[in-house]
Amino acid sequence: MKATKREIFDEQYRVLAVESQSLTIQGVRSGQVLTIVNQTPGVALSPAEYPPGKLIELSDPTNRPVS
């Protein structure tokens, strides 16, 4: 079963691990594990911001208003 691109935004995720430049999460319903790589140099991810076990949702960057 292949997920559509939109389905990743319709799921809640639990933080599994955080490193300075990556975040590993697992879908609560699907069980799918994703690793998100930080593309912003000089801005590190931290366990204080993303503690293991925290529930998060992903937002679709294509739905941002154009300035």
C-alpha cells in the first residue's frame, strides 16, 4: 500500500529521536517511520523542543500564503 503525498499531513507523529540536523518520527496510525532532515544551516533541532514521545503534526509547506 503506497501512501499519497497528502496523507503524511493527515497523521499525528510521535518523536522517536532528535539530533542537531534530523528528527525521526513514527506515525501513530500508520506506524510509518520518517526522518526529517533540517535544511536550515545554523539552526539546530533540540531535545528540549522535540522531546522523545512528543506528539507532533506536519504542515504542508505548499499551503503557505504567498507574501
